[in-house]
Amino acid sequence: MYICIEFHIELDMQINSRLTSFKCNLRQVKPFALSLVIILVASVAICSCGDNSNGIEITDAKSALKAHKAFLVKTSQMKETDIKHLVALTKEWEVLSDTLRNHIQPDTVSHPVYGRLVYEDLQDSIVNRLENIVDAEVRSFEDVVAVRDALFDQPVDSMFRATSIEVQKFFDTLDMAQVPEQSKEEALASYSSLIKSYLDKGIKSKADIQRFIRSEDIVFRSFLVHLHELGTTPLKNLTVSTEKVCGLVFQSGANDQMPPETPLVYMFMRTNRRVIQNAMTCLADINDGRVTSKSEQAIVYQWMMMKPFFIMDELSLSLLSDKQKEDVLKLAHELPSAAAKLQRGMGWSPLPMEEIPNEIIKELVISR
């Protein structure tokens, strides 16, 4: 069964502007982001019994534990703080952890040299050390992209690769459609009317999915033209209705008229497109002066620009087009200066933008 997952941020402009703790909000994002990870490809179990970087031969739980402790010592003595070295350490830790779990399951099996508390204490110590390495320097959003791309580099199953090539050709045609000139009210009415029509007639085939995504992309781009005007415009009903249509798309994969992965790939690509469209619209609105520090959307715009950096899992990343990757890099480069424009003259404490990349990187590292 596929569960419909709709990213509310592209429509929901009601985020509380009085954000008092970034770290609290980021921690709240983590389970949401993790809920998006649908395991489609069997994980590669790293159960090597070969030598690790410290020359310790891992053959059983005792030697695996010894290698883990040696890794902690190494990280405690580490002076290098560059991103490439951080990625290498994270991957080494992942291998050691997988190998250790292969020899003993601390939550279910009692072992004379290795208990649950030993495991938890050791893992916590390594997490703290890796977080300290991250915090040894002020990281950038470009660093976030580099770390995420390096850590989420598992190959996509051939079944999804073949489907994604076909689906990408469809998405490449979407920008050819003209967006009608509409007022804010007309754009919202068009969007609501389209969603209602698909709730009434349903979605049952790949052709239906394509028609929905093509039509919705036009009204969504028309909607984005007025993003800076929305303010406190209530959009909950539209968001809920859109979620229901997404549910119909996912359910269409169970009717044997198409491979079950087809609607999944279409919807993940749709989400990638919308999240990045949102972020790039926000960037353009700020650069062109349509949204300023006095605007009630100032905080919301900062969050929407950050969204592409901490919502994506392995499958989402693998489905990004080359143009989308370029947009994310452009966003990473320009986001700090755009946010700085919004933060000048704010009547409340701005988001600690310079701290956010460090926090995102720590989440990426410790969630491996």
C-alpha cells in the first residue's frame, strides 16, 4: 500500500512567524522527513570481515566492539574538519555499525562482552564527536549539498531507473506549456476547480496521472506568480483536497494497469519539482523586492528556501534532473544573502541562518 505524502509547505502559508528555537523545529522535521523514506531497494548489508582502517580484523562481536572503540579514539584525536574528511568518517562509522549489528543484536540478545548499554554509550560518544567535528567550522548550504550527495549515493534499482528515465522525459515537456495571466483570486479558483474535477472523476491510469500532473503544473505555476501576495490567505481546504488527489494517484498503482512503481516515481518527481519551484520563486521574489523584511511572509520565505536542503531522501535525490541540481546549487549559494535582506529591520529575532547548515549536516551524519 502506498501512502499519499503531500508537502504542505508549498501551499501552507500559515507557519508561525514567531519561531523561538530553530533546533527544536529542525528536530521536529526529522521524523517527518524520515516518514517520506519508502524503502524500495534492499539495503546493501555491509558485513565485511576484512580489515578496517585501524587494521583490526573483525571476526566476532568482541573484535567488532574493539574496532568501534578504536574509531572513537581516532575521531577524538582528529584535527581535520573539512567536508570530505567528515564524509569519509561517517561512511566508516556506518560500516562499523553495520558490521557490529551483524555480529550481535544488542536490543534482543545478551552477550558477555557487548550489551545494550555498552552499544548506546559507544554510539552516543561517536555521535557527540562527529557533531563536534561538524561544529568545528561554520558550514554553508553548499556544504550541505556536498555532504548529502556524498552520503546518499546508493545506486537506484534498475526497475526504478528505467521508469525514471521515461518519466523524466514527460517532466521535461512541462515547461513548454504557457501559464495564463490570472489574478490571485482567479489562480486560486482555477487550482481549486482542477483539484475538485479530479476528486470527482478519479485517477486510474498512467494517462490520467500525466493529465493531472500536466494540468496541475500549469495552475500551480500560475499560483506561484502570486506567492508574495498570499499573506494570510487560507489555503487549508486546497491543501487537503490536493492530498486526496495524491492519494488517488498512489492508489492507481494497485489496479494492475501499470507497474506499481510508476505512480511513485511520478509523484516523487512532482514533489521535487514543486519544492524547488517554491524555493526559486521565493529567491526571485526577494531579489526583485517583492518580499521584504516588513512582509508577513519573510520568515515563511526563508523556510521555503531551506526546504530543498533537508527533506529529500535517497530516492528523491536520485530523481532530480540536472537542471534541478543546478537550481539547488544556485539556491545554496544565494540563500544566505537573500535571507540577510529579509532579516534587516525585522521586528522579531531572525532565524539563525549561519547555524542552520551545521544543524542540517549533523542530522545527515547521525541519521546514517
